[in-house]
Amino acid sequence: MSEPTNRDYRTERDSMGELQIPADAYYGIQTLRAIENFPISGLKPLPTYVDACVLIKKATALTNGELGCIPSEIAEAIVRAADEILQGQWRDQFVVDVYQAGAGTSHHMNVNEVLANRALELLGDRKGNYSRVSPNDHVNFGQSTNDTIPTAIRVGGLLALEHHFYPALSEAIAALDDKAIEFKDIVKSGRTHMQDAVPVRLGETFGAWAQILTDHLIRIENAAKDLTVIGLGGSATGTGLNTHPQYYTRVAQVLSELIQLPLEPALHYMAAMQSMAPFVSVSGALRNLAQDLIKISHDLRLMDSGPKTGLKEIQLPPVQPGSSIMPGKYNPVMAEMTSMVCFQVMGYDSAIALAAQGGQLELNVMMPLIAYDLIHSIEILGHTIAALTERCLKGITAKGDRCAEYAEGSLALVTALNPHIGYLNAAAIAKESLETGKSLRQLVLEKGLMSEEQLAQVLDLQKMSALPGSAQARSRELS
């Protein structure tokens, strides 16, 4: 490859010296230094996080232009550049590795430089002419990495929840509720300790999962309320240095309008800058959901196990061949994928908790890690739930005969006999049934412990598997 000519580059200067920047790049010298310093993972900032940062820059340009802090034509050009990015242009210009300079200064300057250089072009000027539009003096007026990045994590988290997560979880709950209705009359054997237990309704198994996810949705929504309190305007250390007196209230209002979600200024800007507690709280709520999703996905796999040598109480939709060597094999791949993603979310939660402890004095410098892990957790969990719902939950069918066979044959039915023949007699009946293969009904009648009519009433599977009155609320609501 031939050496590029000088015309392929432009020269930019910062406080450390000069570097040659590719002529077509919208990023600048500080971004290039970060590229050279952090060739770590190849992971670039998530699009949602970029959107959050650009939305903040748009809000600050509108506010600073309105307050007369930067020239109106420059403010308008920055806003136009921001809109282009939000519409999908110049996305390849956000290039700093996820693992980078503490607090996120490198990514922050990447955003500032791209907006400044595109604004210059929109004004008919050339890239790099920062005397006219400066990444620091105009795009970043009245701001600091230290108040911008915590706000971007909040906004990015809110956007990810609204666009990727809440709709998916709500759809999963609806799908499980539908199955609860569809399977409401099917009785199956319950199992505790992986051993036979008293019968349950297959529909209520799905109804219980729907309630579990509903409870998690409420927990996550409550945790996310803390994300709506922003410290934008705190500047470098939370004191608001170099900001207009009206900036912090006005910018919160403008940003709220842009994202169409309620935001409010923090009561104490130093606190909003230093504490990562809101992110830990949301991440912890996601981890809590992930733990139950793992359990549900494992239950789905067990209930579908077989087809000949497992439980096979339900049939999960086959979505792809399951083996490279065994023809006709189909695996519960959607449930397996769900567990893997949940493991990753739980790992991210541990990293976020550790990073949240990593601040000193006026700043937490581990915010880039928190930003990536939190927003990525929300998005991959939302995408996982959406895929699981569409390609698994909605298509589940019941194996009613298999469920009934297990329910009728379960030794745990003897539990219903306790009040009528006593615990010791019931235990002896269960033991003899297991040893001889005779049914519980047969042995009770042979020993004259109960009449056939009494036994039919006591071992009524529909009655035995009915939920107690207070637990029927969801079932009544759905039916």
C-alpha cells in the first residue's frame, strides 16, 4: 500500500502537541490519542449511549444558545449536527474503546469533536478550525465530563428501558398469562426436591411465572426512578463553575422534552456526581430478574425433556436442528440462550458493584465500565426476553395425557389422605405402593381405610390442585 499524501490528513494541536488526523474524520486529536492509548477490546460505545450523549449536547446547545452563552449560529449548527447523528449519520465516528480513560473523558471529547467538526462543515467552514467552533469552548460550554457522563448513563439507561426492555417484558407477561388460561384445566404432578409432590395446574405454573415477572417489572420501574434525577450543571466538581445561573434548571427541562421522559435537577449536585447508587440499584433489579429467568428457563427445559426418556409435559417449539450427528433432534435452544444471557447480566452486575466502589473524593472514575455494562445489560436482557417470548413462550403446547399420567401416578397424592387415615398409615401405603406397584387407591380400598366414595372425593385432582382463595385473584382477572 502506498504511503498517504499530506492531503489525506489535517494537522490538529492540543496542549500536548500536534497529530495528523485523517482528513475525512470528524473526530479530532483527543479522540486519536485515545485510540492510540486504548487498543483494548475492540468494543465501541453502544448506540444508545452515543444517543444519550448527543441528546445531552443538543439540550446544552439549545440552552446555552437561548441564554446567550454561545453565539446563536454556533448553537444552531451544533443542534443540526446532533440531529444528523440521532438520525443515523456519522455513527462510525465514535471510536473510543469501552475500556478507556477514567470518568469517560475520551469518549466525551470524541462526542464534542464530532459535533464541532460537523458543525463547522454546516457553517461552510473546514474541519479542525476550532477557533470558530470549539469542542471545548462551544460544544462543551458550561459542562464537564464529570456531570455529563453520569447524566448520559442515566439517560441511556432510561432510553434502553423504554425502547428495548419494558415492551419485551410486558409482552412476555402477556404470553405467560395467555398460557395460564389455555392450560388452566390441565393437572400435572408437582415436584419439590426434584421428587414427586402434590398435583398442580399446568396453567397455574405459567400464571406463577407471569406474576413473578410482573413483580420484577415493578421493582425495575421503581429502581429506574432514580435515573430521572440528573446532575447536569454541576460542572467539574458539582459546584456549577462556569455555568449560567439558569442553566441547570433549563437544561433539565429541555433534555426532558427531547427524550420525552420526566427529568429533574438533583437536590445536591456533588452527590449526583459522586454516587453510583442509582446504577447499582437498577443493575441489582436486573440481576434479580435474571436469577428468576434462569430458573424459569431451566424449568422449561425440564418440562420439555425427552421426548421418550424425560418428562415431556410440554412441547417447546422446535426452531432449529439440535445436533450435527443425531438426526431428528431438537433442543430447547431459546431457553438455553436465555440462561447464558442472564449469566452475563449477573456478571455485569458484579462489575458494576465493584466499579461503583471505585470512586475517590469528588469523582468516580470507573463510569465508562458502568455505562457499558448497565446499558448493555438492559438491552441484551430485553432482546433475550423478546426472542424467548416470540420463538418459545407463545408456541408452547401441553402434553395433557402425559401430565395426567404423572399426576395420577404420583405417590405424593397420599398427602391428601393424611387427615383421613393419619400420617403413619399414609406413609405405609406410599411405601407399599412403591414396592408392589399397586395404586394408592387400590391399597386404601383393600385395607378398608376409606370407602370408594370418600376416596373419590379426597383424591379429586381438580380439587386438590385448586389455588387457595387469595391466590386465585390473577386467575379470576385473566378469565
